[in-house]
Amino acid sequence: METTQVAGDRRYYFVAGQSVELWEDPEQPFGWGPEEMAAYAANGRWSLLFNALVLSSLLDPRTDD
């Protein structure tokens, strides 16, 4: 999976050759690291936790993306 940062609060991810647009709240950016996932669980933000788990499972652990 590749990602391209675009000005503003939009990001485009390329999954299996398809462009997928992700919008996020600039006040609370989305993350999928261990700290962000723990915060989502602690705050009952289950949809964000699920999305973070799915994204983290798709990323190649050998890269910084």
C-alpha cells in the first residue's frame, strides 16, 4: 500500500492499484500506532480502533509507512 499526502486534510492511499481517499479531522489526526490504538480503545472509539487494526495489518513492517 502506498500513500500520497495532499494539501489539507485529505490523503489518497493506493490499494491494489486503486486510489482510496481518506478524510481526517485536522484537530484529531488518525493514527494506527500502538499509542493511538490504546487511546481509541480507552475512549470507546471502536470504529477508529477497527480501522487502525486493519490498516496496521496491511502495512509492510519493513517500511516506515
